[in-house]
Amino acid sequence: MANPQNIEKYKWKKGQTLNPNGRPRKLVSGIIKELESQGVERVSPSQINDIISIFLNLSRTEIAGLANDNEQPIYIRVIARKLTATSDDKLFETLEKLLDRGHGKPTQRTELTGKDGDELKINIVTEDKTANEIINKI
């Protein structure tokens, strides 16, 4: 049998944990915390919408200058590169995609009707007729 005096020094103290420094920070959350402590802000959807809207009023040469400027934030460079790399015949499609992403697509409504525009009737086929009786009363 073990000697209780030898075991005493290995017992856990109240509040003691196996990992006193805590779980190591995950890589992404660590980078986020570090960048935020350096003053780097998150880009909001409204800021992306704003930059796309402003780019619509710039010439291709001005946008190309922003695309090649290494001091610009990456999201500005990516949008600028996409706009300058797109050929003129595909430019509308690229602008449409950017605007849809930034402003959202217009709401599309779908109306469901029965035959010849009549009210849509739901018929549930079951062995028990009570479900159909309930729906028909509605």
C-alpha cells in the first residue's frame, strides 16, 4: 500500500489546473487580436459598398493605379484588379456581380396559384382521412 505522506505532495490544490497558462490561442483568433491591438479595423459591408460605388466614378487608369499601389488595403486592390482585368464586353457582368454582392439582389416575389389562377388547394394523401378533413375545414 502507498504511503500517504508520499502521496500528499502530488495531490491537486484547490483551483490548480493541469495547464496553468490556459488553452493556447487558436492561430486565427490570435492574429485577429494582435491586429486589433495594432489599430487595424474590420471592413464593414457598408465600406465595401462605398468603395464599389466610388470606383464607378473613376477612370480605368485611376482604378489601375489603386490596383498596383501596395499601400492600399487588400480589398481595395482586389476590387480594382478585378475591374481593370475585365474586358470591356464583360465589364457589365463584373459590375453587376460586385453591385449584387454589395447592395444585394432585388427582391423577387413568387406567387403560387392553382389551375387557371384559382386558389391553390393542398391535398394530403393519408390512410387516415382526419388530416384531409381538418385541412378542408380551413
